[in-house]
Amino acid sequence: MEKLYSIQEVSRILGIPKDTLRYYDRIGIVSPPRDDNRYRKYSRDDLTDLMNIQIMQYADFSLDEMRGILGLRKMENIDYAYLEKVSAFLEAKNAETRMKINHLEKVNLLLNMAAETLRDFNNESDQRLAEYVRELYKDIRKNEPGITKEGCDHHQG
């Protein structure tokens, strides 16, 4: 017979607060069966789902997105159209992540340049920083239609 785990054991093993486990059960993401005394009893599959949830949280998935992906394991018949939708969703999520990485790399470069400019303030480093800021403004104007050209131009000194 398969070993079943109490909520206390799952919380300790995975480092997930018991209130979070109860919440997942309440919203139907991981709903373990209950024994005669109404205590939740988690299977190894439930623990796997909870580990996958932690990974998806790390990757910024919403609870609804997690629910959809976890539903794949519970499908009795393989629905290839649904699998294709999930695959397309994951590809889009990956593209979104790459965009965030690109943005954060630009922010990182900007902050490093600003700190370097302030540490060794001179006309050359100030001009380099100003040029990079102008390039960022061009990207913002291109990607954010609400920002007007006039609003950016007065910053270009």
C-alpha cells in the first residue's frame, strides 16, 4: 500500500505552510483525499504536484495557469489539441520571460553605468550615461505609445 502523508509531514518535507496547503485544497489545485477522521492524506503524486507548483511559482505562473498545467496529469484520455494549447502557452510564457530578462539586463547596465559615473564623475562618463539613457528613451517610445516624443526630448540635454 502506498504511503500517505499528513498535512504536517507535507509542510515539513516541502517547506510549504499548512495554511497554503489548505488554500490549495480549497481552490482545487491540490485536493488530497481525506481519511475517516477528515484529515487530508497526501499521496506521492500530490507531493509531486506540490513540488511542481513551487517550480511554477518560481517561474511566475498564476494559480489559474498552474491549475491548467496540473490538470494534464489527471487527464484520462490524451487530448492532443489541449496539449498543443498548453505547449503554445508555455512557449509564450518563455517569450515573456525572455522579454523580462532583456529589460532587467538593460536596467542592470543603466544602474551600473550610473554608479560608475557617480564614482568617477567626468564629462566622458556623463556623456556615455546620457547616450545610454537616450537609447532607453527610444526603446520606451517605441514600446510604450503613451509616452510622447516631446516628453522624452527635453531630457536629452
